[in-house]
Amino acid sequence: MVSTGSTTSLPGLLPELAVIRKDFPILERTLAGGLPLVYLDSANTSQKPQVVIDTMVDHLERHNANIARAMHQLGAESTEAFEAARDKVAAFIGAPERDEVIFTKNASEALNLVANTLAWRGEHQVGEGDEIVITEMEHHSNIVPWQLLAERTGATLRWFGLTDDGRLDLSNAHELINERTAVVAFTWVSNMLGTINPVAELTRRAHAVGARVVVDASQAAPQLPIDLAAMPETDRPDAIAFTGHKVVGPTGIGVLWGRRAFLDALPPFLGGGEMIETVRMEGSTYAGIPHKFEAGTPPIVEAIGLGAAVEYLGHVGMDAIHAHEQAITAYALDGLRSVPGLTVLGPLDATARGGAISFELDGVHPHDIAQVLDSRGVAVRAGHHCAKPAHARFGVQSSTRMSSYLYTEPREIDALVEALEYTRSYFKLG
């Protein structure tokens, strides 16, 4: 086992790490048997700082009302807080316009919104003869909606394969992205392999043939600086999606950002209150973005909590968070390399990947690994991580995954490695 001896001896770690950890009350929890919690499941869901918890409680206690329709002081306060959250999210991702930020209930809904509306009549309608290009490393949320779109429209679904080290195989990119390509959808950072994909390069290729680009940023938004406005027009995707609960925010809230012209051309996804301009029995006209895509009462408190979350990350600094993740990931890769019989799935270069590391341990099922680790206070995830095709590519049904975040310390990686050594001993591996 490797050990740093302290939390400050690794270059790149957040200098105020001890202070940051105190912002997350759950990290001080003691588990059964008096074991301290070692939380290494942040790619699944991140923990929440006290400011997010307090912001949501304060809104419920003092400002709770529906938005955009209650003509009283509480209604005005609630509407102001909700729209302020939109401003904070827009600033967090560098959105060129704040109205391009659409609140959804999660990233899955955001991706389904785009995939569904592309099947309907409009400027960007996908039809028979068109091709949709995805990748073999996608989360199911960025596979199934495009499969459904292809089934409903007669379009052809195609995909990039993976190299042995877990990167996109771009050797046939010119053949895959061609004049028939209508949509290219891919993950910015793989939730299973950790791979960081070349967003600018793929977007340029797609735009060169007139295709639209949709990026799943659920694993990118927590750990990479994103500045959409700073991207050249050719490199900027047409839409990105991410979820609140992975960026130290609450569950039940997601974000779809899209170029104004792209969103304006899409038909509404859900019909109901607040998404209309006027309603007559003969037909209706619709509000502009963002309200066109936010039918009914939205997740108000969750959006306000998300605003507090991304504001918190902004105060820490996304460049600093990214450097911290790379340092912890490199340390984790070194530690895992010391465990006999352990194989990491995905790139072994910390600079080419995010903080989620999936691995196999010869002779032990991932579920058994996770259970033994949990008995030692170490929380990881085991299973297919909603990425069955990526697992199939590497000939496995499931894997164990550890994932770090801005509050992860080197000593927690040491605890993981020790627990894995204990697992080998427990199952009497040679």
C-alpha cells in the first residue's frame, strides 16, 4: 500500500481541503462498528455542502410559494429565487444567454427532451435515411433515447467503438460522421471508464456535415471547467445535459442547455401550464424559451438548491477542483496498481480521465467486493453502472467502481487499498 503521510503532500490537492470537508456534514458520520465513512461513490451521487441544505430549508421555511403565478410577496420571492438559480447555472457553464438554460428533473429527461422533439415535425426533424451516431461508452440515458428515436423515425443508429484502453476509436470517424448524419450524441466524460472525450473535435466533425451535437455532461460538469461562450462556434455543441445531484446539488433537478436557435426550432416536449403563450379550443401557441420546455410546476426548491450548489463550486474554483481530481485520480491509480490481480478498465493516465475508476479483481465478484469494502466503511458502487455495452466491450458483466470528488483525501484512497487487500485475504486469494 502507498501512503502520502498527509493530505497536503500531493501536488494539485485543494489547499483548503480540510476546511472544504467540514462543509459536508455527512463526511463526519461514523458507521456501524465505529468505522469512519470513506465515501468513494461521488460519480453515483455527490454529497451536499451545508450551504445547499440550508438554502433549501430556508426557502421552504420562509419563501415557499409557486412561481410565475402567485401574485403576492411569497410568490415574488419564490420566482426571484428560481430565476436567480437559472442565472447561477448559466454562469457556471458559461452559457451565452441565460434563457438557454432549461430546468428538467434530471439529465435523462433533458436527453429525452431532445431525442423526442427531434422525432416531431420541425426544422431539425429526424427521418428515414438519416443517421444517428452515438458511442459504445454511453450511459444508458444517452443510448436508449436515441434507439427509440431511430425506431420511431426509421433513422439508422450507428456508433463509435472503443479501443482496448477505453478511448473512442476514431479511426473510422470520417465514415461514421457523413452527409447522412443528423445527430451525434456522446458523453463528455465516461461514467464507467472515466475517459474524457474530445468534445471540440467531434463537434467540428459533426457541424462540418450539418449534424446536430448533443453532449451528456453529467460527469463533466462536476469536475471540468465549462465555458460554452468561450468555445468557437464550430466547437460548441448544440445542446448539453447534466444533473444536479452530481454537482453537490439535490436530486430531482437537471439542466438542458441548448443554442437559442436550436431550442427555438424544437417543438414543445410537454404540454401544460406556463409553457403557453395563449390557449384556444382550436389550438395553442407557445411561450419562448426557457418556459416552452418547463410545463407545470417545476422543481422549485431543487432548482434553488442547485443554484446554491454551483455557486459553491464556483467559489472553490472549477480549475482547482479539476486539478484536485487529477491528483487524487493519479494517486488512486497508483494505489490500485499495487493490488495483485486488479485490473483497471479505462485509461491509466490520470490527465486523460475523470475521477471514476472501474476495476476487476480476479476471483471475486464485484458485488462481493463492494460488500466487503462496505464492512470496512468504504462506500463504492458495484454493477454495470448503467453502461452495459461498455462492459460487454471488455468482456465483463459488471465491475467495481470507486469515484472521488473535491472532498476526497489521499487517506481515503489508502483505506480503499487496505480494504481491497483485506478482500483478497478474506477470499483467500494467492
